[in-house]
Amino acid sequence: METLQQALIRIWTVLGARIRHERVLLILLTLLAVVALVAGLQWPGVAVGWLLLVIVAVSRTPMEVPVEIVEPVEIEQPVFDPLPLIGATLSALETPVYVLGEDAVVLYQNKAAERVLGPMPLGAHLSARLRSPGILDMVRETIATGQPNQIEHSERLPSERVFILRVSPVDLSDFGPVETNLYILSFKDVSELRSIDRMRSDFVANASHELRTPLASLRGFIETILGPARNDPKAQERFLGIMLDQTTRMSRLVDDLLSLSRLELKSHIAPDQAVDLKPLLGHVRDSLLPLAEDLGVEIRMHLPDADKVEVLGDRDELVQVFENLIENACKYGQEGKLVDVHLKNDPSQSVEVSVVDRGPGIPAEHVPRLTERFYRVSVADSRSKKGTGLGLAIVKHILTRHRARLIVKSELEKGTEFTVRF
């Protein structure tokens, strides 16, 4: 009987070691206990068997749960189209921009590009709008190498403009696979900078020339007085008079240059004083009456009935503006013998002051350049009237500071009208 009991214990131990689930093990233990009772085993033997199986069940090594290895499945990512995102960003820029594809076709243009460069049909090659070989070669090089490039490009029509063109690839690596590589072609307008550089160089050259002439004249007369005319009082008197005119001319030139420098320093500061134009224009007319009488010109004032016509400005600078305009009208419109000054104050419009002469007029090709420094329609005529070539440039700077405009209208043989609109 003990041998059977020991055999059952060994069987139960082996089964317990192989059975991995406690619930199944307890069910088998119960079945084995029933079998032992039916076989007539004594209770102490069954109890020992139960105890041994419980010890085995509790102390056996935990089961290692088999892990099912799942092969990774590659999920195909959708192709990302970055053009809508790029277009939404570039549409807010004031800089003209094209988005190009790998074959240099224009895929997108922002509103600034349409406004500055004209509409471009999407899908067309870049050469349909820009035919410069330098630009096309630059774009081809960037597409081939992936390196950014830039070039300076100028256009003559409809007006002269200078652009810095830069092309660079768009980095789309963070967005996954894309349909095609994209390139940004931007246009930076540097026309104003180039114009300022050109005007600065022209200004230095013209100022040097304007000063060189009277200085050479002074040197020649001084040498003559010290040499051949040393004992000639009449010649000395005549030469000294010419020398005085030349020094006066240089003094006016230096004064005008200093005025321009002062105006440029404060050009961004708008004046805020209330200036009544009616008495101001009367003061300018009275100061120019001796000049007008010498030239045989009559200055007529046309003023509104209102008690005051006020604008925001600097009184001294506005006096300088209208003295320059009325003096020019008297000198260059001397043939017409009449200069009209109109002050208009329409409540629904702006305040205007017009200076009208009946002289020979100004050819149309010269009108846009009248306010350039040292620009003269006739050099000989300007010098004979003791002009420096800076008067209208000073007027333009003053009116720019006053947020006003200078409008010029002229017809040959009919006269010229200068209008200051506040």
C-alpha cells in the first residue's frame, strides 16, 4: 500500500511540475485524492500526498510565458504636398517670391510678385518672365548642386529698377517623402539704394566742380593782380569786382549745402507749429519786391477771404520755400513780366499755394529732374542768374519734412506753374 502511495506521490509531483496553471493543478489534485480514497488508501497517506503537491505547486519555478514574436509591418506614409503650406506663408510677404520646381517651372507666385513683376502663368518656365541668361544659369546651378545663389539684376522698362535675386532650395526633410524638390526665388528691390549711391557720387562730383570753377577764377585774378596788373588800378578794380562775385557764389553754395545737411538730419521729424500762410506769403512778396522791380516783373497775390489759412509747419522753412519759388518765377519767367501767387483753401480738399509765371516754359523731359541736386535746364542761364542748382532740391526736402508735395506743370512758350499741396 505504501509503495502505491509513493508512486502516486511521484506521479502527482511530476504532473505538478509540468502543469503551469494553479487552477488546473488543484482540479487534478482533487481527482487524485478521490481516486486514492476509492482505492482504499488511508487518510494519512492522502494528506501527505496533498501536502507534497501543495509544496510543489508553491515552490516550483515560475513559468516563462512564451512571447509571440510579431514581424514589423511597414506602413507606407502618404506623400506630403508642401506647396499649400509654403504658399500660405509667402502670401503674407511684401517681397516678390516665386516657388520653382525641379525643372525651373513656376509653381507659385505671391501677390507681391504679381504686383511688382506682373502675373505669371503657373506651370510656365521661368524664362517666360525672366530672359536674363545670368538668372537662368543661376537657377540651373542651384537645382543641380542644391546650393543657394544670388545675382544682381536691373530692368529698364517700364522704369529703371534694380533687384537682388536669390534662389535657394527648400528643406522638406522633416515632412517625410515629397513629390518634388522646391526652390524659392526671391526679389529684393534695391533701386532706391542704388539711386542714393548714384546721387551721392554725383553730388560729390558736382559740388567739387561747382567749387573748382570759382576757386580757379579767384586764383587767376589774384595772380594777375600780383603780376601784370600790379600797377593797374582800373584792372585791379574790375578784377576785384569779379572776385567778389565768385566768393559770393561760393558762399551761397556753401550755405545751400549746409541747409541740405540740416534738412536731412531732421527729415523724419514732422513740424507741429500752426503757420498762417496769408501773412507769410505777404512777407515773402515784400522781401522780393526790389528784385522784381529790377527785373521788371509784377508779383500779384490771389488770397482767399478767410481770416486765416493755417497749416502745420516751420515758418522759417516755409519762407525759404516760397522765396525760392517766387524768385525763380521772377528770374526765369522774366519775359512774361507777371508772376501770380494763388492761395487756395478748399475745406473739402487740401491747402495749395501755386506760383505761376508766363515765361518760356520748361521742356517736358527736364521736369522730372528739376529737384535733383545741381540739375539745371540750362547751365549758362542758371549761372548768369547766380543760381547754385540746389534751390529746388532744398524745396523738395523741406516739403518732404512737411508731408507736402511739389507739383510742376509747364508748357513751352506758355509758362510754368509750381504748386505746393499740403
